[in-house]
Amino acid sequence: MGHLLDQVSWLLVVALCATLGLSPYVPEPHVWQKLMMLRAGAPLAMIDWFDLALHGLPWILLLAKLGRAVLRRGTR
């Protein structure tokens, strides 16, 4: 898995977060809306879970790549 993260460029990850991760921009990003629904305890339909996964995946990828970079820097 780590080798796959190394092959993905930082530019692509940032571009995915800025586009898919934050869309739609108005009135608020879907990922933020779904996280607030979860926080409030609102029941989520299957489409909401799919939406959260779709718009959250770029952020998970960013955190994984960032975590791997930090861990690799610490071992050198």
C-alpha cells in the first residue's frame, strides 16, 4: 500500500481535494455537510454514505500520504 501512495503525486492529491473533496462549493461542501449530519446524530441514507465516501476519499488519501511522508522523514 505504501508503494502505491508513493506513486501518486502530491499535485494530484491536492487537486482531488480541491475539486472532488470540496464540491459543490455552494452552499457548503458535501463532505462537511455529511460530517455535520453525523455529528448531529441524524440518520444517513445509503446515498449519504456514498456521498461521504466519494467526497471524503481525497482527504483520506491526503492524510495517508502525509502520514507516510512524516513517518518516512522520522526514520531517516
